[in-house]
Amino acid sequence: MDSADFLTVASKLCPSASEAERRTAVGRSYYALYNLLHDELRKLGVPLQNGPQDHGDVVYYLTRCPPLGAANTVGQALNDLRRDRNTADYEMSALVPKSKSEFVYKKALECFQNFKSLDGKELARLRSSLQALPARRRI
């Protein structure tokens, strides 16, 4: 499956009159970007394990590598989107209006496209930066 398919689902659900659908759009937006980044970082040699701690690990690696513009920005955006997803999934008293679900979708789409547009040279620099980082300590 292509993680971009989650963006297609999110685009259909984010303007919905149903809050449950808007919440689902937030989750699918996050997972579209997360799955792309997770897969790409593994291809670059990052030691991810396909477990729940990988969500934090992806953010850790992208936000702590030396400034590379797109990678750091996308890492921070993923962290923000994760908070939005947690709110949508777990905080039933919080309202997720149409404007929020559309914002989250657009943010995920932009980051998805930005990361996908990295060329071979930029990915090689990212690989080099990631390899220089210490592995994230797990508690």
C-alpha cells in the first residue's frame, strides 16, 4: 500500500459535517506522513523496529540531525501532527472543527510533498547526518 492513499482518504473526510469523519481525517493525515517517513528512514539505515516507540524515534532523528531544512521542518511538523492525532483519537471532549481537520490535512500534504521532492544528493546528506546521531535511548 502507498502511504499517499491515506491522504486521499483524509481529503475526502476533512470537510465532513461529521466530527467522527473529521477526527479520522486527522489520523489518516498523520499516518500518511508518518508511514512515508518511517519507510524512508529505514531505507536510509535508521534502526526503527516497527513498534509504538518508532513514532517518537522518527521525530527524534529528523529534528536532531544537523540543520537540513526540509528534514528538520518535516520532523517538527510530524511531531505537531502526532499531537493533533492524539487529540482527535483520545480527547473526546475536545472539538475537532472542519478548519482544524483541513489544516492538519494541508500540513501533512505539504510535508509529504516536500519530503518526496528531496533529490538523491539531499537524501545522501540526510543519511550522513542521521548516521552521525547517537541511537535514541529507550526507557
